[in-house]
Amino acid sequence: MDRRNFLRTSAIGAVMAVASPISISAAGHATRKTTRSGRLNMSFMPYELKLNHSFNLARSQRTTTPDVQLQIEYDGLIGYGEASMPPYLGESVESVMTFLNSLDMTQFADPFRIDEIHDYMDSVAPENRAAKAAVDIALHDLTGKIMGQPWYKIWGLKPSKTPDTSFTVSYDSNPDEQKAKIEEALPFNIIKVKMGLDHDKELVDAIRRQSQSPVCVDANQGWTDKEKALEMCHWLNERGCLFVEQPMPKEMLEETAWLRERSPLPIIADEFVRDTADVRRAVQAYDGINIKLMKCGGMHEAHRMAVFARALGMKVMLGCMTETSCAVTAAAQLSPMADWADLDGNLLISNDRFDGMKIVDGKVTIPDRPGIGVKLITPTV
Amino acid sequence: MDRRNFLRTSAIGAVMAVASPISISAAGHATRKTTRSGRLNMSFMPYELKLNHSFNLARSQRTTTPDVQLQIEYDGLIGYGEASMPPYLGESVESVMTFLNSLDMTQFADPFRIDEIHDYMDSVAPENRAAKAAVDIALHDLTGKIMGQPWYKIWGLKPSKTPDTSFTVSYDSNPDEQKAKIEEALPFNIIKVKMGLDHDKELVDAIRRQSQSPVCVDANQGWTDKEKALEMCHWLNERGCLFVEQPMPKEMLEETAWLRERSPLPIIADEFVRDTADVRRAVQAYDGINIKLMKCGGMHEAHRMAVFARALGMKVMLGCMTETSCAVTAAAQLSPMADWADLDGNLLISNDRFDGMKIVDGKVTIPDRPGIGVKLITPTV
């Protein structure tokens, strides 16, 4: 039944991305690989995510996000995975499909060989983190299902320790639209704003007129003057902000260290840290890190990063891209290790393929299903 | 059947430790707690380990080692654990039994709550690492059995990456005895020597007359003069040594950093590092760390330490105490993450209670049983 559902949705995916020749080969690929017990059978398809609101970033605006949905079948079980590719990370549907098509997963007879499969994927290509994350998430879903347990339990974590999640509010020049966007964030305990535009203070002031919830700030490398950055940190601190994410360009490590020493708010690394190796350098200039599955290549590395950052005494934030409940719920499994979560990616789209992690009273709530904890649904779109 | 076996062996344990009033209460405790489905039922008993050879250390000699055997029953399954207490770590049968008796494990209805149970144990007493390791190992055995998988698989590790293990040879003033002791180590690919006595060079020379296998050196904090320590490192390097473990007292961090900068051999921390917090300080003076379950409090923390040390670019060594195959096999689950293993503790005793990890052609081989991978046997003693 799951297989039938996938193929049916696969057809939707092919229709959606019909302009691209990749979608044809993707659909072909998905049907070519047949189930063979005892081997890993992988299939995947492009799946364009539809945004509820257009997304205003420092330099662009968009209404859809590219995404690839993946599944690995093994011994009658299906593990689900996903690669979401915000354009600024350098991956595209084409690069993900090309990478995944170059993998021969049938050489593996055991989904538990996570280290080995990552070594193999790294030998095929050094980067392609989102594509690798898709495979990694599907493997974790499979192994968790084989073991009959969700990953937060396997990692020994306490489910009630999950943090509040923030909900992102973007600037809107239309006051009524702005008010509506803030309205949508009110059920959450933390509001996130992305800065680096001309209207940063206006946005925070608008939020403060409607809500006294703590605000966390993502500057997206937007501040290049350290004195002005410090001034802004003070201004934000006076308005009940929690922390500032990636205030300055990732290359400005010394200036960020200077800012961190003086800032009343914790400074969190996002673009600066992708994997464990980066965390080691981050400790000299940042108070914490934002872990995202698509940046680091999956749950295995994300867990290592969380262990590493905790051991270094750093704060841990768990983030996501705009993606379905598949990758968001996979990330949520790790959330009891995080101080803050920014797991709203699935709430921003209208064509989710999965039921999974829920936000209850503003708090991340992990479903009790085994694996990554999702269930395939038919999107209403 | 397992339960019957345990009680039978429990009686042996009680007989063995009959001189001590603790063994009576231990046996009483073991029979008092009855199985109740859905709760963690813990029982334990002292179990004195008999050494094949007397053990010559810098300051003492001994023929037995104190040990406590533990089990946790849950839903018809039994998880095995063990605390071994070499006198220099400050724990005794009495302190372990007192600590374990103070725990109320029946408050927990889920063996997967590893973080939570560690928090609870830490709230009862800050230290007692070996006692906590016993509980932690039993929980991992239980959860692994519930999931039907050995822990190396759950951790995503590749079983063929297990390292060679070293076998310890101690000095003997009788040349025939010395020869026999070295003979016993010949099947292993690495020979370990404990230094700090007057006969260090004699011992290495005696080994080199019988074997060209690499030798690793444990100085047990024995060297207090950094210049002499450096000289010794050069001498050992010329004789094919791999590394030196804890050359200087753990308090001499600056001198160890000085030595590390100049030594041709890697300097590994043993007494200096007990847990993750210590690893963070170790990186300034040591090239690697020796992880032992009894020092750090169990498999959960040991795995974190291995992840942390690897992320810091440090070497990882996996050690053990003189203990049964229970704790040794639990440690072996982590061994694919280690550069070197020193997992010979079970080979040094004549009354092992378990079948578990094997050394095949000098290499650690993890059994394919779920959990920590051991099977209870009746010792032939």
C-alpha cells in the first residue's frame, strides 16, 4: 500500500516538474528499481514545495522551494527521506538527482551500516549534503522501524525535554499583511525574524505591538560593521530578544569573536557551521550552533554535532529548511538535545506528504512511531 | 532459565564473599526484588574475580579483584551489567553495593530513558562511576535486546573496523616466568607493558628477544621528570613502541604538554580523562584518550567521549579493567570507533561468568547477539 501510494505521488511529482527532463528520468528510475529482499532499494523523485506565503530574504523572494523525496525499501519495510534545497546552499533538484542516480545502494545488504554508507557516498562526491541527508534520513527511518523504536528513544533522550519552536515572521510593507503574519505566529512561544533588510527595527517594533513573546533574530550574515552589529545587539536585547544567529558574514570570524565578547545576547553560528569540523572552529567566536540536517548530511552527523557542541559547552539550536514533515520530524528526534528549535519548515508549505512532528503549545512534540516517526499521507493539493 | 542461572551463580557469589556482611544483604536483595512487568527490577551481588597471574603494579601486587555483577529485568528480558573496582579508582564492593541499594529503579517503566536514569543516579551521588556503569551497561543490554540488535549496529559502526587488542605483560624477576608471560602474549598483535617500576627497560628488552610485535606503554603516571620522560620516549620509539599512556602524573599538565610537543610517540591520557569534560582539557597536552566504562560511568558517556575525541582530532583508545566478558564485551561494541583497544580484562581471570567478545587473530571480534552481546555461562571454577 505504501508502495502504491509512493508511485501514485510519484506521478504527481512527475507532472509537477514536467518542464524538466530530470523528472522523466526520475520517474523512470523510481519504477526501474524493483524490490529485492535483503538489499537496499532506493527510489526518489523531485517534489516542488508550495509555500503558504512568499518568502522575503535579504536578496530574493520565492513562492516555491525545490525538494526531492526519497525512499529506501528493505525486507518489506520502507524508510522515507528528503532533500530540500534552498538555493543559497548550492544544491538543486538536478544536482541531487544526478548524485542519487550515481549511487548503487543495492550493494548494501544492511541498512545499519550507516558509517560505511556515508563513507561510500563521500567517495562518490565530497559535497551534495542535502542528497546525502535524504539517504541518511531514510536509513534511520528503516533501522528505527526494524528496531521498532523512534530515534529519540534509541539515542536515550527524554521526550519531555523537547524545546519550544520558533515561528518565522517576515517583513511586509503592507500593515494589514504584516499584522496577519504576526497573528499567525502568536500561538508560538518564540518568534523568529530574519534580518538584513532595511526594515529590521520596524519589524521588531511591529511584533512588540502584538506580542511580548521572546524574539530570536537571524541576521543571515547581514551585518558587516561590528560596531553597528553590537549596537543592534543592545537594541534587540532591550526588546526581549533571545539570541542573534549569524550576525556577520561567516568569513568575519575575528569580528564575530569581538562582537561575541561584548554582546549581551548569545551569538549563534548558522552559515559558519555545517558539520563537526566547523564546530571546532566555531567555539572561538560563537556561543552556539544551529544544526540542520541539510547542511550536515543527515541525522548521524547531526547527532555527532550535538554531542560535540554540548561537550564544548556550546548552545545547540536545531533548524530546518522549508521542507515536508519528513525531514522536520527526523530533526525533531534530536530536539531533546537542543536549547532552541526552529522547526517550522513543514508549517510553511501547503503540500506536505507526511504526518509527523507536531507543535503543541509551542513545544516540539515527537510522535511515538518508530524510525523518524512519519506516516505517508496524500496531500490535499 | 536465565533467572535461575543468575540465582544459582548468585549463591556462588554469596559463598565466595561469605566473610563480608555485604554479601548477605546482596543475596537478600537479589531475591527480594521480584519481577514486575513494565518496571525495571534490578538485582546485584559481589563477585570476586580470580586472576590467572598475580598483578604487579607500581605500588602493589594482587591475586583477586573486587567486582559486582548486576542484572535488570524488564518485561521478561534480562540486561546484564558489571562494576569492576580496581582499588586505585576509589570504589569498593561496599561503596558500589551501598550506592546500588540506594537506587529505586522500579520508578522507571522504560529502560530507554538512559539520559533520565543517569540524571537520577547523579542526583543520588555525584561519583560512583563503576556502580553507574553497571546500571548503564545493563540498560544498554536490555534496550539492545528489545530492539534485537547489538549496539555497534545501533551506533551505525562497521564491525570489521574493530582494532587489534593489546595483551599486557608484566615484569617477572624469574627469567623462566618472564619468558612464559611473554609467550602468552605472542598470539596478540600488540603487547602492552605497564611501566613505572625499576625494570622497565629490562622488560621491553625481554619482549624484544621473543617478539617484534609493536609494544604500547602504560607509564601509569610513573614519570615525574619531563627530561627523563622524553629520553624514555625516544628509547621506546627506537624499540618499535606505538604510544605512551599517561607518562606523567595527571596533575602535571604543563609538563605533559611540553613532553607531547617533543615526543616521537603519541601521548595518551588515561588517569587524566574520566569523562567528556576532561577530554576538553586533555586536548592541550595529549594526542589521545583512553576510554574505560568504569571511569566514565558506562556506554552512553563512553560513546559521547569517542564522538567528542574524534571531532577534536584525537586518537581513541578503548580500555577496560580486570573484569568479566560482560563489561569487556560492552566496551567492545564501541571498538570500531577506536584506534587501539586494550580489552584483555576477561582473559586475565579464571572465573568469567559470560561468553562474549573474542580475540580472533589478535583483533577484537564482536559477537552478533543483541544488546551488549553476552551469554551467561556457568564458570568452571
